[in-house]
Amino acid sequence: MAQKTIDEIKRDLKNKIYHPVYLLQGDEPYYIDEVTELLEKSVLDDMEKEFNQTVLYGKDCEVLSLISAAKRYPMMSNYQVVIVKEAQEIKALFPKAKAKSDEGDEEKIDSNPLLNYFTHPLTSTLLVLAMKYKGLDKRGKLYKAIEKNGVVFESKKMYDDKLPKWIENYLAEKNSKITPKASQLMSEHLGNDLSRIANECDKLLVNIKSKETIDVHHIELYIGVSKEFNIFELQKALGKRDVYTCIKIANYFTANPKSNPIQVTLAMLYSYFSKILLFHSLQDKSRNGVAVALKVNPFFVDDYYTAGKNYSAEHVEKNISLLREFDLKSKGVGSSVMGNDDFMKEFVYKLIH
């Protein structure tokens, strides 16, 4: 069998193709929860679940009890489902490595009852191991046994540049649309916590009218992000070298530090100026070429054309060095800038000049 994507698992479940062991692991809990919920809801009907569905938690799960549950035969059903949430808490899944000189080491590992079960799983059981922020060693016997006889799903954190498209797709699946600027604003404000993003998208859907396209006005109204004073607008003003707007936004950030933490602002600006520097090095400066190289929506390419004209490569390099310097200061290294009410104004002024 081997590794599968979430779409492949969904297709299998729709076609009633089941596997005896599902290992769901990785750093993105959203997809682990999604696959777990799919398996929990789609395999058995409500009557079958009463006798054939068991939900356990790793912290309270004894290995022998787990195996005993997995080895039970279903009652009045073709399958039973055993779901172990927080499976990363099961210590037997992470046997400590021993020195090669230890006698009988191989025998001890092979005697792991979980390995024996994964090697010969009961085909009428769907054993689901939901493991967040941790994973089995891919070189280990436990992982290889599951990979051979079941399904492994690796849930990886999404890169920041992929988030606006993820938001658009999530809303499209619910028959709703969002403008590129609004999806970008959401992603920059919420970060790459997909569960939080999904919850905020659902909040928007509850509040907007049917078939209404979500724009920055809705983001401000229902998520609480200012459509005028945000990192996205600061970047745009910096790109234009618009001192007045930059100072206005800087003052707002200073007055609202909890909504606009300085380390996040510096990180976003570092990414922004890094893209401008990359823009200067591009051979292909067509709209599509820039969008692909900078990993931005084509909607925003004009902003980088403007910034490229207003900042030479040398100026951008100076700004990146300045960002590194103030990032260290914001963390208390050297001369701290924390508590300086004029910091943001002085900082954006230096970036422009």
C-alpha cells in the first residue's frame, strides 16, 4: 500500500476501499482531524457504530488493550473502527534505540506486540492512529510494517505563500468567493493555522449574504482586521515610498501592539523586501514570470513593479540588513527598541530613505 494523499483517502472511502491500519502523522493538525473525522463518520452507519466503533486516547491507552480492541471481530457489520486520538502519547510506538552491542536487542524490538499486529493486522478492523506534531521513524520497523500493510498520511504544514489559494479553495467548496486582496489579508493576519483559518472562513459564511463575494470590508467587519491599517497596506505604501501613509500605519501599529506584534511585522517586511530583491534578479519580468518566481497572486504583481522602480537592489539589501538589526533589537539583543513609541515611525522612515 504505502503513503496516500488526503484526496486519495477520500476517494478510497467514497468507493468503500478500506485499509486495516491508518497512520496519520505530521505537523498540520487540521488535515489529521479531517481524515480522522472522515473515517469516524463514513465507514459505519449509526447503528453499526454502537457496537463497532471505539475511540481511545493515547495517554490512557494500554498497548495490550489496544491490540485486544483491534483484534475483536465486528458485530452485525463487515468492519469495526478503532480510533486512537493523540496516539503520539503511546510510548510503545517509540521504542528507544539500543546500542548494537546489546545482546538480544533485535529480538526485543521484534517482540513489540504493536509490530506483530501491524505485520498481521485484522482486515475487518480499521485501526486509526492520529498522531499530531510527531511521527514514527520512517526507518523503523513499526513505520515500515504500517506502510506495507496499511496507509500512511503525512500532514505537512502549509507554506505561507500557499495560504491565500487555500482560503479561496476552502470557500469555493462552500460555493463562495473571495477577492485576492481579502484572502491575502486573511492569511497575513491569521498565519498558517488552518483550523483557525477554517473557523474564520465559516464565520464569514454565516454573516455574508448568499452569492456575495467576500472582500476586505467583510474581513474588517467580521474578523477584526483593519482594511486600512494592516501589514499588507504598509507594504504597499512602502513600495510606493508613500511616507505619509507609512507613518499613519506605523502610528496605528504602535497604538495597537497586540494586534500588530513587532516581530511579526518585521518578519513580513523581511519577506517582502526579499521578494523585491529577487524581482531585481529575474530575467523574465513578465506578469506571469514574476508571479511564479515570487510565489504571489498575479493580482499583486503591479506592486512589485512599482517597488522595483522605487528601490534599487542596493537599497533593498540595505533594508534587509536594517530589518535584521531591528529584529535583534526587538528581541532585546543590544540596544532594545521595545517601549520606544517612535520606533515604528523612525523605522519605516529609514526603510524609505
